Amino acid sequence: MQTWSFSRQAIVKIGRLEDTDVFIADPHVSRLHAELRYEDGAWHLVSLGRHGVWLDDRQMTEPLKRLEHGETFQLGPGGPLLEFLEFESAGQSDSQKARTTISLDFVDLADLDVDRQMTDEQVKQIAEEETFRMLIQKAQDLRKKREPPS
């Protein structure tokens, strides 16, 4: 799990670009996938990515969606799940009450389990092919040519 916090920031950019406020290195995430915007005293979600934002297993269709405390959304149909949490401190003006924490839940990483037996069989099959043996021999020959004479 990873958490980001933002105070008095009107726009929070979420994506795969390293200069976004919430950087997520995931192939399901677009370079600029979504934004959180603080407007009219509330946070709103804007979908910007090619694969969209998903709420309750359905793609978000409205251009702007008001977020409630504890609400979750997913970046793309197979992407990471984010939970929106909003905290307010007493004695702050309306414009200062925007303190948001976004939690990234990596629940979907279980889908990335590797079938070790199948992988080993595929590696063995490739290693037994004549083309692979020829490539190994060529690599050894090139190494010998680059070695300085003794």
C-alpha cells in the first residue's frame, strides 16, 4: 500500500509520468490518467486516460464525478485501485480544508503470480532449439574476439 497526502492543492494529477503528483508505474495507467479537482468545496474526479476510470466495475462516463470520503476507483479495467480519503482540521477556512489522502491498494498484484512449472518448461524448450544453441556459440565467439591477447 502506498499513500499520498495533499494540503491546499486545487488539482492533483495521477498518472505514469514521473512529474505527476501521484506517480504510478503500472502498464494499465496512462501517462496522465486522472485528476482530482477541488471545486466548490468538494473534490471531483476527472478521467483522462485511454482506458478510463472505473467505479463499481463500470467505466466512468460523466466528465466530472464528485468523490465521497472512502470511495474507491480503479485506473483502467485491470489497473490499480485507489481509495479517496478526505480529512479536515478544525479552525480552517473553506479554502484550507482540502487535505486529501489517496491510498493505493495493490490487491490486484495477486494476478501476477507466475506458474513456475510452465516457465521452466518453456525455458527448457527454448534452450533445446538449434537456433538458441547457434546464438550462444556466436556470443562466445564474439567474446573471444574482444578479449585482449595474452
